[in-house]
Amino acid sequence: VAAAAPDAGPGPAWQSKCPWGAPSTTSISCSLADVMSEQLAKELQLEEENAAFPEVVAAAEGPFITGENIDTSSDLMLAQMLQMEFDREYDAQLRREEKKINGDSKVSISFENYRKVHPYDSDSSEDEVDWQDTRHDPYRADKPTTTPRRGFIGKGKDITTKHDEVVCGRKNTARMENFAPEFQVGDGIGMDLKLSNQVFNALKQHAYSEERRSARLHEKKEHSTAEKAVDPKTRLLLYKMVNSGMLETITGCISTGKESVVFHAYGGNATEDKVIPPECAIKVFKTTLNEFKNRDKYIKDDYRFKDRFSKLNPRKIIRMWAEKEMHNLTRMQNAGIPCPQVVILKKHVLVMSFIGQDQVPAPKLKDVTLSNEDMKKAYYQILNMMQQLYRECNLVHADLSEYNMLWHDGKVWLIDVSQSVEPTHPHGLEFLFRDCRNVSQFFQKGGVAEALNERELFNAVSGLNITADNEVDFQAEIEALEKMNEDHVQNHGKKLSTFSSDGDPPIYDE
């Protein structure tokens, strides 16, 4: 195809210029200053854009930047346009996520607060109402108006201060929204409720207490034993006992107390060095025992555990309680005192023989009704056991009462000896006198005429013939003996008691 000559005559428009022809270049001379001129560069750029897109009309500048603006010479304007486009895409993604999560549910959630562009310019019709926009909820009650910062409104007789009863009531109602989400306050604002300061302060204190209580319970749930449940670590110990065959099955909880939970279990296969009774009692010491601060004195002053006692590790203290009960039960069993037989100790779980039959535990002495003959028999048996416990086992029960004595097979059995201490304990004689008072009062009320009073019973058990006319002087002499014994000497694992008794040899550790 030949190119048309430059001097060709008039013809059709498509023949006036050939697309394959060589462009006619016209050299325009300009100076270096014109080439470097920024204004000239803008003009040339504008001419090229007008030639390429003649139909585009420059939009008037306004407060909003849209994609139709043609003035792209400013970097700030380009950044704003890109940011606007990014925000729209982000909002569209949020709407898709919101629709996916809500689905057909009657209760829906809104991501309105996370959107970048407000309001959202959707493609839907203008009549559509987005009920997810919780910022302008027509059903949400307006907060009550309160007094300004100056503290009063109005003038003269119509002045209303911030101490006005109605104003204070509405203000307290609005402040209820600051309570924890778990504390349901209802629609007090919508009903124009007016709370007095006394009621509001009571609700605030109750909400704070409930929040702390729920947090405390949640914290203890995983690493503390509950009332009738155990933590995961304890469940693992019990599972291992059943899995190893030592226990056949654990039936359930039979007793709960402030320091332990007792479960019933059937014994498994006996081993070469261990005899498993048919029925066992599993005593799980609660890991919340460290809350009972007054019980520290039973173990921190006991020379057998004094060096190992530490307030910084509650779990180890609980293990020491279980270990202490095991050692005390072993001493009592060797002396022939009726008590549970120790099977095994695993950390804070102590397995003992079950005092009872067919999952029914033996009744406590306070719950059983005995005849006069049996009551008298039980009294002399307990007197004999207290003397054996003091002289042969070198122990004081320290919590002896009708609650810790069981009646089984026509005799009394002693349980719960984790707090038992030796007589040379700094408070050993005080504990013994308290045990004597509990035993004496119970059997005197039970109709045992031969029952001794607490001072006579104390002398009969300890052999310390303390002569005092009244209880105050008697306790004063006990405190004097304990103070004199406080500076005793502990050498080579032996502990010599300085308590002197008539005809009885000094007491040594085993």
C-alpha cells in the first residue's frame, strides 16, 4: 500500500492520513530553560491527556476525592485516592464476613465500628435500612441528661444542683452500665429509673464482690480440689492406681471436710510386699488447705517437718500433711490402737483401709445411739487409747472429739490424725488439754457417771500431777511447762522431753 503524497488533494477522512505512513515530524526549537520548566511539562502532559481522552471532563474539586479526578499530578491526591479505594475494599470484605457469620440467625453481630468509610455506600437501594448500624439504634434509650460541670442549672428559685434527688438518681442509673458484663442491670435507663446513693453503692459493692468471686473460682478450678471433685493432677493419680490394678474401682465420695475429701474404693490385686484390703478409703487432701492459716502451727513447729516447712509452696505443704498422717497412723497401728491401716501414699493422696462395710462408712460417735453399758465401755476404751497415744506413740491427737471417733464392731476407732503432734511440741500440752475437755464434756453429757473432768483426765493421760484449784491456774502451769520445754535440745535425731512424771520414764523418739 503506497502512502499518500503530502500534496494530495481533498478526499475522504480515512485517506487524509495513513496509519502506516511515516509521521511528519516538525522540529520545534526551544531553549534549555523551556525544557527544564516545570510549567511547560505540566502543559505538555495536559495536552497529551486531552488528546488521548477528549471526553473526560475535569471534576470540580470538593471535600471528597473520587476516582474520576483527573488531576493526578499531586502525590497527596493519589495517596488519598488509593486509600479510599483500599477502605472501600476493606469494608466490602467486612460485610461479606458479617453476612457469613450471621447467616439466618435472629441474633446477629455487626462490624460497623470496624469499617473505614462511614456511611457505607453500597449498591443497594436507598430505601434499604442497615439495622446492624448500632450507632443509631432507634430502639436504644438515650442517656439521661445530667447537670453540667458547673454543678447547677437554672436560676433563682428554679435552680437545680447536682445534689438533687432526681438528678442523682438518674446519674446513678446511667453509671450502672459500667458494671461487669456478668452483672445484669436491666433497662433502668429506658424506664427512667432513679437510684439513691445507698442503693447504688450496695449494687456496686455486690457487683465488685461477685466479679472477684467468679475470678477466684475460675482460677482455682484447674489447680484446686473442689467440694466433691478433684483437680486434673489428682484424677491422674487415681487413674494410675486403678490402671495398675492396686484398686479395682472407685465408687464415689463418702465424706467431705475442710481439709480433705474421702472416696470409697474396692481393693485390687495384692502384691508381694503390700496387702490390699477388700475396701479402701482414699483421702485426698485439698490443695486449698493453705487458706487455713491457723493450721500452720500444727506442722511448722513439729521438729519432724520443721526444716522442710515453707509457706512459698502450698502443694508441698499439702504433701507434708498427707505424709504426717501416714507416719502418725503407722505409729498408732504399731501400738495396737484401732485406726485405719495405711496402704500407700502418693503425693497428697493417702489410701487406707475402709472403716465400715459395703460402702457404708462406720458412724461417728456423735451420730450413734449407744446404751449406757456401751457408752461406759467406749469411755474407758478412749481413756486407754489416749494413754497409749501419749506414752507409747508419743503423740497428742490435737483434734480429738466425737467427730473424729467412729463406732465399728463394738469399739471406737480413731481417724484424722494429720494434725497430731508430739507432747514436746510448743503447744502439745495445750492441744492435749483441749482433747481432754472435748472427751470429758461429751461423755458427761452422755450419762457416764465415771467420766473424769478435763483436769483429772489430763493428769491421768499425761502423768503430770498438776495441782491447781481452778482451770485458769491449771492452764497457767501448762503454759509454764511448755515455755520451759521450748528451749529443749535436739541432737542426733533424738528429742528428750523435760516433762517429769511420777514413776514414768522419760519419753524418747522412736
